[in-house]
Amino acid sequence: MKTIEGFKLRKLGNEYILVGESMALINFNKMITLNETAAFLWKAAETATSEQGSFDSAALAKALCDEYDVSPEQAMTDVDATVHSWLEAGIIEA
């Protein structure tokens, strides 16, 4: 999977939002809000996409375990749910 180019993560109070900043996203009429953990995952996915061309759920789950006190099983469950919501929102592609 990979993140779609043109979305920028911005902090707004205690939450984060993804803002479409490219001309291709000008008709994007949704605001994507992320909590701190989802923002962490977005940054990891964005970094992997820019460095390797894509990211996978297993790598995000490992990053989540490394950063937070969470079991590998719970991390994978959370990552899968987050990735699914990103796919539905159209901010990543498979």
C-alpha cells in the first residue's frame, strides 16, 4: 500500500488533520481527523512510502509496538482497522 501524495498532516489542538494540498485533491471535501496514535501511524506510512515506495500493515504494527506499550496482536488489530478506514477515505491506495 502507499499514501496518496498531496496530503499533509497538521496538528490542530490535541488532534491531527490531513489536508489535501495538491491541485488533484482540490475537490476533496472531507476532513480527516486523526488521534495521536493514528498520526504516528500516518507518519510511519508516509515515511515508508517515500523511502520504499510502499508500506505494509506488519511494519506499521511493529512500529506501534516499538513506540507504545501494546501487544503485537492488539497492534495488528488496530493497524488493520486504521488502514481499512484510510482505504475507505481514499487517502491510501492498495
